Amino acid sequence: MKASNKMIDLRSDTVTTPTPEMIEAMSRAELGDDFFRDDPTVLDFEAEVAGLLGVESAMLVISGTMGNVVSAMALAPRGTSIILEAAAHIHIKESGWPSTIAGLTPRPVQGIGGMISPTALADAIAVGQSRLSAPASLLCLENTHNAAGGRVMSPEDLAVLAGMAHESGLNVHLDGARIFNAAISLGRSVSDFVQPVDTTTFCLCKGLSCPLGAVVAASSEIIEQTRRWRQILGGGMRQAGVIAAAGRVALRTMVDRLAEDHQNAKLLATRLRDAGFDVDPSAVDTNIVFVNLPTGDFDVDNLHSELLEGGVRISPVKAGRLRLLTHREVTQREALVASDLIAKACGAARGRQPSGVNKARVEAIY
């Protein structure tokens, strides 16, 4: 039986819906044509972002992936290589665009907690100096690091890696999809994370609760290049002020409250650890929690089914690991309820053989 009529959705912070204030702003936005650069809401929003991040210019795009693609294409010539952490979102979760679209050879480097060490970066740069390898032209960093559990890289550590790359003639892109989570986690200005790099992308549609959109921030010269690549990819927009209006509300009202998501994630992790699960609350820097599930006779399909019955949505389990994200629409009470329901569902799933019936049911939902 469900704990309430509301589903507790822990699949991602992308499931957040726009706030009433965002919807109101979208409905009242003053509009123009962004292709002709006369949409006043877009222009004001991009200027506000540039000022907040301490860069010359910014550009609205449809998604974080598009922002990463156009940034790389502006910074890295085709036929060169891109250095990134082995589990970086760009490398494992963005459909292979470095090779298929940008003509770049990925050079993954194994990191610790999502962070590449200076020694490992130096080795990767050296590999690209051989005539037998595609020369490295771009370093991509990710902050927070999704696959590492939302871990945060400090501005100082980021600056060290970016400095090494620049000294070797590489450009640097920051995939900052959740960069505001990183800033809130460390109590730092978001501009501290942006200054050492050449381009930064961040998402509006995750913890900031917008219905869609992302931003690329860089120098005016680079943004002009990314604008061309955005057009080539089909990302040119017309009355884009409806997106920018929500983004403007997000930057003014959604950033500081990310601390609540972090607290709820830590609470969720702590409760699950106390219930006997393999999870480390000290590794929860932001709003992402990874839980290692029991091995052996454990029916993952039954886990999903039990949680849905209880009112909790989770993403499909991968490699024996459960990924949970808190966000604006998960309250502290719901984090507590979810932890109890997850513990109960795992107990029901332990020792059961996969039936195939529940699997079909789960797949129909997803």
C-alpha cells in the first residue's frame, strides 16, 4: 500500500516540474526572435548568467548535452583527442557524440571519486604527443561528477588540472550540469569554478527545476563559435524567451535551496546505512546517493515492483547499484519514508528468484 497518494520520485532531479512563478514568468515573457538576437528576455537572461559566472558571454541551448557538443566543437579540431575521466557523463551517457559528431577520439582516464589526478593527466597528455596517437586538444572536467555520486571538485583542484592542460596547449571545458550544487556544497561562488576553464555548461532542468534548457558560458569570441555550431546541430531557436524566463526565475529562487536537497540526500544515505545497506553517507556531497545492493539471490524486478506499490519510483538498477536523487519535490519526510520503503522492498526482494512477470510490469512503466 502506498504511503500517500503522491509518488516519491527518486529517479532524477530532471523530474522536477516548473514552479508556479516560472510558469507565470513564461506566460508573461516579452518575446522576439532569438535567431535575429532580438528576444529581450533571452538577451537579459544571458547577460545575467554571464555576470553571475564572471564571464563575457553566455548562450541558451536546449540541453546540457548540446552545450557540451557545441563547446567541444568550438574548442577542439576534428581528428584530435579529448581527455576525460573514464566515467564522465560525456563519455558514457551522451550517445558517443565526441566521435560521431565532433570527430574527436575520447581518451578516458581512470579517476578517484570522479577526479583525474595531476599525474594521470600528465600521462594522458604525453600519450597524445606520439605521432601514433591523435593529439590531445581538449580536457573535459565534470563537476559535480554524476557517476561518482555527485562528488564535488574544489575550484583549487579544478584550477590545477586546467592549468596543466593550458600549459600543454589544451583547451578546457567544464561539464557543470550541476555546478550550482557544487557551489552550494562548498559554500563558494559559482564563478570560482568557472574562471579556470574556457567553456562551461550548466543545466536549468535538473535541481533548478526548469522544464528544459541549459547554458554555455565563455568569452564572447568562443560564444560566437558555439552559436554557429548550435545552428548546425539544429539548435537555433525563435521565441526562446519562454525558456529564458523560467531560467531567470530559477537563478533567483532555486539556487540557495539546493542545500535542502543535499541534506535530504545525506539523511536518506544515513538511514539506509543504519538499516544495513552498503552506502557511505560521508561520500554524499550533494543530491546523489548510490547504494550497493545485496548480491546472490536478489530479485531486482521484485524490488521495482514493491517500491512502485509503496509509492516510490527509482531508476533501473545497474551493475548492482541503486541510484537515488533528491530534489525540490522530495521533502525531508518523504526522504525518511522512502528510506523505510526501500529497506522493506529490499527485504522482500532478497532470496527471490527473478520471475519475469514483474520485469515486464516494470519495463511497461519505464
